[in-house]
Amino acid sequence: MALTRVHLIAAVLVAMLAFSPAAAAADPVAIWVSPRGSDDGDGTRDRPFRSLQRAQRDARAAAASAPVRVMLLGGTYRLRRPLVLDHRDSGSAGREVAYRAAPGARPVLSGGLRLSGWTLHDRRRGIYRARVPAGTRSRQLYVDGRRATRAQSDPFPDGFTRTPEGFRAASGEIATWRRPADLEAVAVLQWKVMRCGVASVAGRDLTMRQPCWANANSFPALWAFPQIARLENAYELLDKAGEWYLDSMAREVYYRPRAGERLATARAELAVEETLIDVRGTAARPVAHLRFEGLTFAHATWLRPSGNEGYAADQSGFHLTGRGNAPNAVGHVERPSRTPGNVRLRHVRDVTFTRNDFRHLGGAGLDFDTGSQGNVVLGNRFTDISSAAVQVGGVLRADHHPTRPADVTRDNRVAHNLISHVGREYQDAAGVFVGYTTRTTVEHNDISDVPWSGIALGWGWGLVDPGSFPGLPGATPGMWGTFTTPTTSRGNRVLRNRIRRFLSVVWDGGAVYTQGRQGASAGDGELIAGNVASDKRPAAGGNVFYTDGGSRYVTLRGNVSLDNPVGRMDFGPCGLTGSLELCGVRLPYGSDRGGCRPFGDITYRGNYWQHPEPFWGACPYPPHPVGVRDDGNVVVTSAAGVPRRVLDAAGRQGRWRSRVGAG
């Protein structure tokens, strides 16, 4: 067909626009920030802004027409409120908004209060004191880059017996302490860690805070706070070097220095802020195209466990809150709360974190909540974190059966990160947690020194899958609702991670732990491949590659388990557990593979085991899983039996391997 004059003019205009300078990609806009700058500056390198919030204003204005680079010069940015980002802070495809370290700079985004002016308070006990502002609250102190220990008792202190309201001590000594209501009792129970505060002390009786005490005791007896593993947070417990206590009412911090520490020159940081970065997208208005690069996120806390809620653990950093949680027979609830991240995001798209350090944090490190899609966590370091290093996705109905596509958490990648010494306070947390998600990839990470599992995926124990498979002792079909369609858990990948020294505190977990149905068939199920796991705590019972309740459509291929001896169950010392029949029991528990009542359709192909027999006996009832397939697995006695290429391919690779220490 012949072109009309209008068609010709339109074609010429399109061609002109395509080659015009205005249509070319705009140069990035650089906005400079420095802790020594001024918000009265102009944001140039010579006159940088002082606050991230001031730089944010200019970034919003510039992002509509050009890529934006908010360049952070070196130093410590003391955040007294979080940097809150919403849809107005988004970039766009080809016009990303980046918050990044200036070349050669090491900016630290800190929620800490620097302590100084230490004076000797008790010469005999070696206790020093520093003043803090009124209203200061915290759960973490760091001295010269090391986490101090909240003043605590010896493990399993003698003489405590349970009462309906709490515990009765052997004597009335605690009632004479200066702040007995600051006390916190800790229980360590298989895979759960509980923390409940003391509401009051009268004579020998400790009354625990509500609703924490009721929530903790809504679980079956094995996990219902049967004993005190230790007491924390009292001046009178300051009896060891490296311990500290905050007396908020007196506005004083007390600390016993470690050998060689000089408080006159030491860098002491009290974590006081709970959130450093808060990215608040919505389903209708997600936040998109952001990058965070080369930054250090440090010295943040999480204060809810210090209140009446305490920390009544469900599993993997999720816990019970509020009142009215009815007693349950399964050890889990349908709607737990998540441990929040000190860097947190919700309903975000195409956000990248690369080459950042997350350290000295009191919640989870980096937290991608509901509706996070297409995000990347690449080449970061996570160390000394109270809960999980990374959380991806949630566990509620909006996550497993969302009514809006925008609520699906999908297509996220966690790769080439160094993760170590996490779960420092909430020891039920995994190194990396993945909830109900679609096509999450966790690959080539180095994970070490974790108290429970290295990587945990899935939720629900089959109860919200089609047919409501009851993958828990005491569970019944339909108890959490009846669903005819699969959850969003499908297509997830755990590939070539290096996991060492897991189950370092609790037991009944694994290097890789998974639960629930993972897809509609093996074709879009979960793939766990090429991971190398070693050096489990020898006494810790658990399965190295753990397909737990309701697990279905899982393929495990080419994984390696080395130096992971079969451990044992451990329900604590007798005499402290009331009438529990399992106190003192030390039966063997676990293997290189197995779980507590998975559904089945599990394939093991080409793996390298030292303990090949699967352990399905974790739950006190049948059946064994159906459709379990073994193909070409190899029994080895040492690393010499594993091809070198398999071992070398696990963990960080290439330039990411040498970015930070070897872990």
C-alpha cells in the first residue's frame, strides 16, 4: 500500500526523534552527601548535603528525567530516623536511582549512639559506667566492633520451678535486685528459642509478662517454656568480662571490659534505632529500580522482645504476638509475625543490593516482605546479626494464596554473599529464609556459623496445600483452611551454596531445610543442587538436607555432605522440665537426608553422602513418604571421594570470592 503524505511526515518525525540528543540516554545526576556536609549546601562534591533525607529530595526531582547517583562520602551517618522511600523515590528502566559509596569511601549508616565519658563504678568487680540520654532503650552494645554480652546467669540456673504465672526461685534474692522487672528469661527448646520478660517479683515468685507467657505456653509441653536456660539483663548478673547492662531509668550503661580494652579510647556503640532503610511500596504503587551499593548498615536494634510481647518463637524468626492465641497441638500457628529487618522492603521491583556490609544488627539484616519481585542481593557480607541475614517473602495468606498478582513474591535472587555468625540472639533463625515465593534463587553463597539451619524454604507443613496434607504431629486436614489451588511456592532453586558449622546451638534443622508442597509437579518443583554442607555440630540432631512436613516435588541433585555425624535429640537436663518424660533423653536423631512426614515425590540423584539411610522417624506416627527415588547416589568417607569440580563450584565464585574474607 502506498504511503500517504501524513505517513511520510510521521516517519520522518519518528526518525528525527530517534536520533535527537534529547532522546539519547541522559547523563546521570550526581548528588553528594557527607557526614561533614550541610543541608544548606547544593549537593555538589565541594558542597555536599549532610543528610540522606536532604539528598532524597533532590533525587526525587531528578529521577523523572535522568539516572540518579546519590554518592555517599566516607564517615558515619548517624540516623535518628530511618530513610523512608516510597513510589516517589523510584527510578525507571534505564534510569535507576542509586545510593552508593563514593569511590574509595566507606560510608556507615548507623543506628548507634556513641558512648563516651566512661567512669569506674565498681573497682572490685571491674564495672564501668557511662551516661545516656533519657528514654534510651537498646538490646545491643558493641565495643571495638565486638558484640557485648547482655549480663546473664550461668546456663540452667538451679532452683527454679514452674508456676502458672511464671517461676518460683529457690530464694527471695532476686526481689532485692535493683531492677528485677528488667529481667528476661530465655528458653532453648529443640528448634525454638523463647524470651519472656519478668513483669514483677514478689518474694520467690517471678510473674512473667503477658501476652508473652501465654503465647509461649500455647504450644505443647515440649516447647511450652518448661525451664529457664538462662536469665539475662540485670546489674547483679554482671560477673564476666564483656558483659553489659542498661539501666534505662537511671540513664546509665554498665560494662565490664574485656582484657586489653581501654574504654577511654574504645569505640562503644549502643544500638538505639530499629530501622535504617524502610522502602514502603504498595500493591498499587510499588517502589522500583533502586540500587544500594558499597554501604555499611550497622548498629540497629529491635525492641519488641523487651516489651510485653517478648519473643515466643514459632520457627525461623517468626513468632507469636497479640492475645488470644489458643493452645495448639502442633507447635505452630497459622498467622505468626515476622522478625522485621533493620533494612526492610515491601512491594518492591528491581531493587539491587550489591557489595554492602550488614553487621552488628539486632533484627533480621535485609528483609524483602510481601510483593517483592525481581530483586537481587549480590556480593554482600552479613555478619553478627541477631536474626536471619536475609528474608525473602512471607508466610501469611496474602503470601501463600494472594488475590492480587502484585502480592506474589517472585523472581528474586540471593547470590555470592558471605553470611556468618547470624542468629546471635534469636537462635531459631536461618541464615537465609525464603517463605512462600515463586522462582527464588539462592546460589553460590558462603554460609557458616549459624545456630539453626543454613537455608530454610517454605512454610505451612502441607496444611495450606491442596488437600491439606497434615505434615505435623497432631495436625488435622483443614485446620488452617481448605485450599484447592497450589500456593505460590514453585520453581525455587538452592544451588551450589557452601554451608559450614550449622546447628551450632539448637537441633532439629539442617544445612538446607524445606517444607510444604513446592510446585504443581516435579517440573516446576524445588531444585536443591550442588550444595556442599559440612562440619555440623556433632551432637546436634538433624538432617543435613531436610525435607520436612508436607515437602513435595523436591529434587536433590549433586549435593555433598561431609563431616556431619548423626547427632541426637536433647530436651534439656532433668529436674528442670517438670513432668516431661523426654528430659535427659539423648537418642540418635537424623541423617544426611530425611524429615518429619514429608508427602513425597522427592528425587535424590547423584548426591555424595556419608550417612545414606534417610531418617523418616522424626515423627511418632506413619506414613513414610511416597514416590521417593534414588538414582546414582554415592557413599563417600571423605572429601577425596567427591569430584574436585563439585567442591570448587560451591560458594562464592570469581571476583565475589575475594571481595571479603574467606569466612
